[in-house]
Amino acid sequence: MAVRKVAVTLPEELYQLVERARAVEHRSRSEVIQDALRTHFGETVYVPSDEERIRLVEALESADRHPDSIRDWADVRSELWPTT
């Protein structure tokens, strides 16, 4: 998929909404704005449940407390979806 950079000017209140969403969802500005555009234009967007958000926050806090417990995504992915 091709990617293009776009400069966007936002009013302060929209900027603050993006920043809050970023902090809560632990995502980049680009991801938040891309999902907002997809929602606006009717493309389906994955929205985690409250339980999933809670589990994500707990996992991130645990990783902050015990950084040596962080596993490489390639290892996790190979366990979840082994190639046969």
C-alpha cells in the first residue's frame, strides 16, 4: 500500500481530542486520524471492547514494570500462527 504524508491544520479542540485518543489507546496521531477518516467515510474500523482496553493497559503497565518480560512479536506470532 502506498503511503503519502499530508500536513493538516486542526483547531485546538480537535488537536486535543486526537492527543487524548492517542494517550488512551496508545496509538500514533496518524493511526487516530486514519481511523477517524475511515469512520467518516464509512469504512469499518475495529473498536476494542472495554475489557480489551483494560487488558491492554494492564499489559502495558506490566511491561513498564518488567521490561525484561517483553517478548518479540515475531516469536509470539509464530506460536499463534505456526507455518506448516
